[in-house]
Amino acid sequence: MVDNLGARLCQIVLNENIQGETKEWRLLGQEEDGSLLFTWVQESSTGISRSCIGLYNYPRNTLHRMFTFNKALNVVQASVNINRTILAYVLKQKNDKDIFTYKPFLVRLEDNSVCDLNIERSKQIMLQFLLSKHSILTENPTERLLLLIHEECILQYQIRKTSDFTIESFVVESIVRIFIWAQWDAKHQTLYYIHFRKPVKSILDVEDAESNGMKMYPMLSGLQFHDDLPHESVLNIPLNLPHLSPVPSPSCGIYEDDTVPLRVHNCSLDLIVLTNSEGAVCICHNYLYQPGESIKSMEEIDQTAVHFAYTVTILHHSCVIHCTIPGIPWNKAKLIRPIFKLYDDHMLVFIPEICTHLLDVGFSHDPSCHIITTAREIPRLELDKTCLALVATLGKHCVLNMSTLDIIDLHVSTTQLVETFKETTSLENKLSIIHYLLVHKNETESVLELLSYEIEQPFSAGLPQMFREFLIGSSYASVQRNLPSDANQLINLLPVTMQSPGSSFETTVGDKTITLSQDTLWNASMMLLSPQQRVTPYRPDIWVKLWEQLMKSAKGKQKFKPSQVVEKLLVSLVCYQPEALSRSSTPMSPATSLTFSTSSLPKDLSTLKNSIDSLPFYEMESCTASKQEHIISVNLRELSMHLLKQSTENRVTCFQWQTQTPMHVHAVATRYIAAQLEQSRFLCQSLCKICTRTIKWEEKGFVFIDLLPDDVRFLLFISLEQYYLAAESIAFPVPLGFTSFFTFLGYRTLTFNTFLQYVQRNVFELQIDVMKIIMADILDTKKGVERKLTLLSFLPRMRAKRLLNQWSHPVSLMIRAREHSMNVLSGVEGTNTKPQILQKTKNYQLGNEIMYKHGLAAFPTGDRLSPLDTFLDLLTAKASLNELDFGLLIEATITSTDDFL
């Protein structure tokens, strides 16, 4: 609770030095400028009680006493004109038959003249002055007053300033007939009401014409009032209210007397319309039901479980959100009165003692990222005394409890969302929280805290989806902050979340299982009055903005999807050659010995960033054709083409957003691609810090991996594996050097057979730098040689040849000799080929003892020629002498006579 208006008001009256006691404060209404009308009972020192009506200004904390009655009366609603000259109020009293009746009155404040409108009904009656702007040249301005009688009519009174302040001097007009619900929007001067209407018959309905002839359907209509023009009907939308009957029920004659916002309805229908100046229109309806049974049968069974449900029709997105909470006892469910409130880009649905919902209803993207969290405990908030009202002047996060006049802050804090993330088991709910904190709150540190918590869980599921949501959301938020103002319209085409709109999910809050689903509302624009048909065409108001938003949706402006790039990469990466420009493609690769260890790697490079922002590996790659550059180029090309195509389509109306130039497209595309790389690097760095928070980064690269404990190394591998999967699934580039670092991390973490499976499925990339380390680490035993040969078989030809040249082992010698012979015989070797330097690792003796020991006759004897001589003669017949590497062939032949395994 933030404050209490009752205490404030009592203090103001006390400061006026009025003797007596003030009590029974009640809010009677709210005007267009935010002023609040209150009534209270003033008890004098002599014991005389009188009711008073005053106008309260919350920001200034001032109360202006407008009218005082002769006695204490039950005033339930009031309204005052803009000039503060006429006050309208409604009394609710019991008649002779002990039935509550409503009676409206008018008061001319300059002389306190009271006018009885001569209307008394048991049905609810409310009054509301319309906003009228009068010119100083107007001699006799007319005030307009709406009088709403439930299930009967809506009247409009025109009141002119005359000496005779009686009902005979007023002009009365009926503007609406029978209605079952109505609401007044003071800010936009719109009257919403629900009435029953027969459906329009089509040819297909001829057969059922007789059976459906008497069937009526509820329709929500909106009347827009103007200060200088006649009112007009701007909205007509059919509603799905199956529990509502066109025949009034005698059991639903209970009225709550909701004055802020002003609503006329009974207990059979609880509905509210929320709007804002940007063109957002939401129709919120909550109800109770029990499948298969009538609610009437449960009135005497308080513990019978019922379903609490609500629907939110989001007109500006042409969709309907449904929520169902089963298993609530009837004695508790009948007391629940939820509050619906527009909350920045979301709608806050607060259901006391159950839960709080944040529905994503903003304009930036389709509704998809909905959050369900626990209901925050509010002191002094009792369910049977809870009647929350939307009072605009109290603040964007505050509401007023009409029963106690407590100001309650419904702000959903980051701490509350973090707790919900840790408690919930719904992946959709977790993704929505990550999206909300990144895109709408810009709280990256809180998201990293959530990811850290999720990584440390032993059986965490959904990490790749969370990493994808982080990458998409943080990239969008980064571009949104840095984009030029003249290119802002293009940001609506960028991806903002990975969650698909229209999906349903379940989550558990406490002991309740909550289901949230979403449906599409077709042809929503047909329910509006188009701007051309308005009384003043294209007059700027919420209805023109709503129409334009629906036209944008109908036009089919598609957001860019990462799957477009993924599909392109599936084809282009087949032709990707990381060593196309590297030195390993040259015929003569350096034949340096592979005898160094990981400790010989450099510890400091001038190209590295500050150590605070650095990664645990060197951000460089040994090949010039970087895969990162390839992914970035494909992303840039596809995004630029998408933005250019979507931005140059024909506009629907003259109010549609302007076509963006290629310079705007280039600015948005380049910033987004740069944000992709930046956020991918940031996430990789954050994950490394989270997993190795207990380790001081004194080394980098492969040495860093060797120094990690086994449990930390395993946690780091699992996290980076999920990160790599997330980045590849949405075509995000990874930092330079990551693939080699990740490959060596997998080599140190997994068994060799499992490591091979990752290699076979192209998860690990065997770049030249990591292969040098792995080849040096594997011993030259029989099993080790088999492992090296297996790894070399997965490499491209040139990369494998380069590694074979650096492997000082007989197997490498024989493989190279065989390849050389095959190239000569097939005519592949060129005329510029020079013999390679022999790498003798052992002094082989050529004696009869060795020859006979191995049973070989490859060398010449006294009675015959050598098969080697015969083979060399064959090679010289195919190529010139300078093209043959005699040393390589002779050493390979000698090596084959030795038992080297």
C-alpha cells in the first residue's frame, strides 16, 4: 500500500477548522481532467450529520467543497460539467417496498438550485457530463448530460443557461435503446455499450431460418462524442458471451455501482474496455463456470470447485487471449474481482490471492510473450473488501481500493520476476520473462543471473531456447537504442522474440494450474468505421490509429525470420572452404616438426581486447576464409533484401508509414548484424565467466582448458554446447577462435568415441590449430596411430596433407609416398614439383639379416633385380626424373620393413 486517500481527505477537512467528524468517504466519479468527485458525511459537534460532495485534485492535494445536503444521504455517483457550474448526482435509497431505487438530480451550484429529473428506477442509473469546449463568443452555451438507465435506455440532456432551472427547460433525446452493459471513457469521450442484435442472415442460413429466427447475439458498440459535432458510431463488434441471456434474470439484480471507470451493469456481466492514445483497444471479460453444471446449483455449496476464466480481445492485434484457472471454491471465486490495467507495453491482470499476469499487448510485435507470476501479498487487502479501480492520476502502476480508499502499487518488480523464473516449470513462462527483462526493461544483468541459475540446475531443460531468446532479444534492444529516429519504422521488421504468436501453454502457480491460449480474430477492421466514413474524415483520434494498425496487419508486413538465413547457410556452407586462401592449399607446406606443447602458445597478443572483456581463448583463426565472416555476409544480404522488399510495398492509406530509402535499410541492417556479433560474443563471455567463476583467468586458449578441474570443464562444455546449438539454429555468428576452443574442450571432456560422434555430425570443427594440439597429445602407440588416422580421415585433403607433413611417423611417410606415387601415375604431379626433404627418424640398416628376418625381397641381390628398381623404372616412364621424390619413396620402402607398431 502506498497511501490512503481517506486519510488525506480527512486531513484537508481538518485543516479547514470545521468542527465535527468526517466519515464514510466514497468515490463518486472521475472527470476528463482527472479530478475526482467524493462524498462524505460531516457530523457536527451537535450531532447533526450531513452529506457533502467535493472535487478533489490528487496532484495538488486540494479538496473543493461543492455542495452540502441538509441530511445524510446515500449518494452513489456524481458528475460535474467542465465549467463547474452544474452538479449531477444519483441517490440510492429504499422505497416503501424495501427495494433499492435510483433517483438522479441536478444542482445549479451558483444558487444551489436542485432539479429533480423525475426518474426513479430499481434498475441502475448513472449520470455523466460530456466535455464541451465553449467559445467566449458563445452567449448561451449548452451543456450535455448522459443519463444511463440499465436495461432501458440512454438519454442525452441538453441544458441551456436559463433563469428557470427545471426539467421542462431541458431538451431530452434518446440515443440508445435497451442495453445490458455500458461504460464511459472520460479521456476519449467514448460511450461503450452492449446490446442484443439479430444476426444478418445469409443464403446458407435459409434452412435454419425458422429455428434461429428468435436467436439474438450480444454486440459491443462504441459511440464517439465530439464537442462541436454530432456523435457517431465507430465500433460494432460481436461478442461471444454464451452465459449471457437476452432475457433479464431476476437473480441478477445486484449492482456494484462502479463509478471509476463509470460502468452500468449487474452481476451477470463483468466487462471493461481499456484504451490508450496510441490506438490500443482491449475488451476484458471475466466469468465463472463449471463444466456440465449450472452455477445456480452451487449457491448453497460453497466448497464446490469452479473455473475462473477471463478473455482479453486485443483489437489492435486482431486476437483473443483466453485464460482458465480451475479448482477455485465457489465461496472464494464469487468474491474475486480482478483488475485489468494497461501496463506500459503490457496489460496487467491482477487476480487477488491467485496470480498476476503480464500480457504482451504492445505494438512492437504480435502478442506472444505472456508472463504468469504469483500474486504479490498486499497488506490489509482482504478478498471480501477488495474492489480495485483504475484512477489515472494515481500513477501508471497504482490502483485504488474503493472499499478502503487505499492506494495500492501493483508494480511487478524484477525481484518478483526472478523468483517466478526460479519457481516455474513452464519453459514458455521463462522465455517470456527473459524477453520482458531484455526488450522492455533493459535489465541484462538480471537475465544473466537467471541464466546462471538455470545452468547450475542438474536437470535443466530448455537452455538452447533461453540462449536463443537472449540473442534475439538483446540484439533487438541494442538496435532499438542506437537506431536513428528517421529509420525507426524499419525496426518493426526485425525479429524481437523466438516465441510464436498464438501458442498456448500451462504453468503452475501455487496449487493452481493455469492455462493460457490465443485465437485469431478475423476481419477486425470490418467492425470499425473507416476514416473516410467519419463525420470528419481522418480526424486524428484513437479510432483512426486503430484502423491504421489493422491495415498494417492486413497488408502483411512480415518480420525477418532467422530461419531464412539458416536455409541459405544449409546450401552455402556445403561449398564453404575455410582454407581456400590459406597457406595449406599451396603445394609446399612447411614441414616443421610437431614437437611443441600447448605451453608454447603466446600469452599476450596486441589484438586482444581488455582482459575484463576478453574471452578465455584467442579471438583469431588460422584460416583467412572465416566462417564468421561468411555467416555475417549471408545475414547482411538476406536482411537487407527483406527490409528493402517490405519497405517499398505500396501504402494502404496516406497515413501509412513512409517508404524507407536504401540508406535507411543499410543503417538498420548493418546495426543489426553488428548487434548480432556483439551480443553473441557477450553471451559467450558471460557463460564462460558463469561456469568458471571460481577460476582465475591467468591463461588462455588450450592451456586454460588443461588447467580446469574436471567438474568445471564439464559444466563449461555443456554450457558452450547449448550456446553453439542456439547460435547455429538462428544463424548467429560465434566469436573468432570459438570453434577450435570448443573442439579442444570437447576432446578433453568427452571420451574419444563420443568425441568422434560429435566430429561425424559436424559439431566439432577440426581446424589446423586444434588438430596440431590433438595430434601432439595422442601417443604413437598402435591405438594412438589408429585414432590419428581416424581423425585425419575427416579432414579436407589439403589440411590432412599439411598435418601428415608435420607428423614424424612411418605411417605418415608411407601414406605420403603412396599419394606421391598415385599422383605421378595419374599425371596429377606438376613439372615444378620438388622432392621433399627426408625426415629420418631412425637409422635403418640394409643387411641380409634384416631382409631375411622380414621375408622381404624389395632390394637387389646378386641373382635378380629389385622390385623397387622395377617400380622406379615404371615411374620414370610416366614422369621426368626431377618430378620424382626418390628419397621419399626409398625411405618409405625401408620403413615398411620395420615393425613400427
